Amino acid sequence: MFFYKIGKKCNFNTLKEPIILFMVFFLPGFISQTQVVDGSVFNSAWFNMIYMITVIPQILLILYLIGKKPASQRSLYGLDRIKMKDLISGIIYFTGIMAIILIIGIILTFITKLDHNTIKEMPGWQFNNWKLIPLIFITCLTTGYSEELFFRSYLLTEFRMPGKEIYIITGTSLIFALGHIYQGLPGFLGTFAIGIFLASIFVRKRKLNTIAIAHGLYNFTVLIISGTIT
């Protein structure tokens, strides 16, 4: 996928911006997967505040870089004001994500004998501080926008390959999934499938809001569910 940019061959000069952004924003998290993950961090208001203070400037930086692109290219990044139809589409895509996770869970249940007790012992997030639900919702939505802005809006546009979208969709989804290896095979496969699903939608619709909302709703739902099974 890294041999094309806007349909043309690229060199390091065209790759360096995405590589630097990835190394600054996401590489530390990818590397730290080898460490023990504290799944209960979202129960802390302080953690949620620090997280947003960290991530929001990252979002603003990518938006700034997109804003410096030629006007003829900016629309490709799918940036627009949130409209009611975006909320509706986001909810619809969210149900699609849940269906994908359900299907993968059923398949893995038969293949690997995945059961309720095994799921409880898997590394993952654990939330039970119900007083923080409004803050958690904002955190999840921020995560949705942060990851979709970079992995879908930014990368899929920076390395757009007319007629060869499957390569960039697969490549970016694989990178996205590698950041969830700590969750084991279910987490990796589920994230990879979600990445393929959302990337395919973005390539067709070029709407960031819809997939970011769907992503945020999924994260929020996973955290709420974690509080009922722990």
C-alpha cells in the first residue's frame, strides 16, 4: 500500500508525515502492549481527563495538517459539520459493528471453545463507576474521532489508490488491529473486521462523522457491558 499516494508512486518525502504522526500518537501504545494493562483505568475521572487532554491536541494537529492541503483535496478527508443524518447513520453502522462482533464471537466459540469464563479472564477494559457515565461517553466519542480521523480519514486519503482500495483498506485495518493484540485473538480479529467495515464505508461515503460516531458508540457499549460481566 505504501507505493502509492493519490494514485502515484511515492517516496519517503510523501511517507514521512504519516509515519511521524503514527510514531508520535500510536507507536508508544503499540509497544506498551507487552506490559500488564490496567483494565480499570476508565473508572478514574482523572484518567479520563488526562486522556482527553492528550488526545484532543492530536486531533487538532491532524485537522491542521489537513487544512494545509490543497483545497481540491480537502473534501476527500470527509470533514463536515455533524448533521442529524450523520447521527442516524452512525447508529446504523454501530449495529453493523455489533453484528460483526457477534458473528466473530460465535465462530470463535465453536473453534476455540470460547466461553463466558474465558471472556471474563481475557485482558480488556473494566468499568463499574457508574457516576462517570457522561464523562465515559465523551471519552469514548473522543477515541472514536481520534482513531477514525487517523486510520480512516487521514490514511485512506493520503494513500488513496483508485481501483485498488482493497489494499489500503486491508493494510490500514491490519495496522489498526495490531494495536489490540493485548486482547488476544478475539480482540485482534474483531478489531481487524471492524477496521475493514469502517474503512469500506469511508471509501464509499467519505464521511468521518458517521464512522467516528459508530466507533464511539461501540467503545461506550463495550465498557458498559464490561461492568455487567465483571
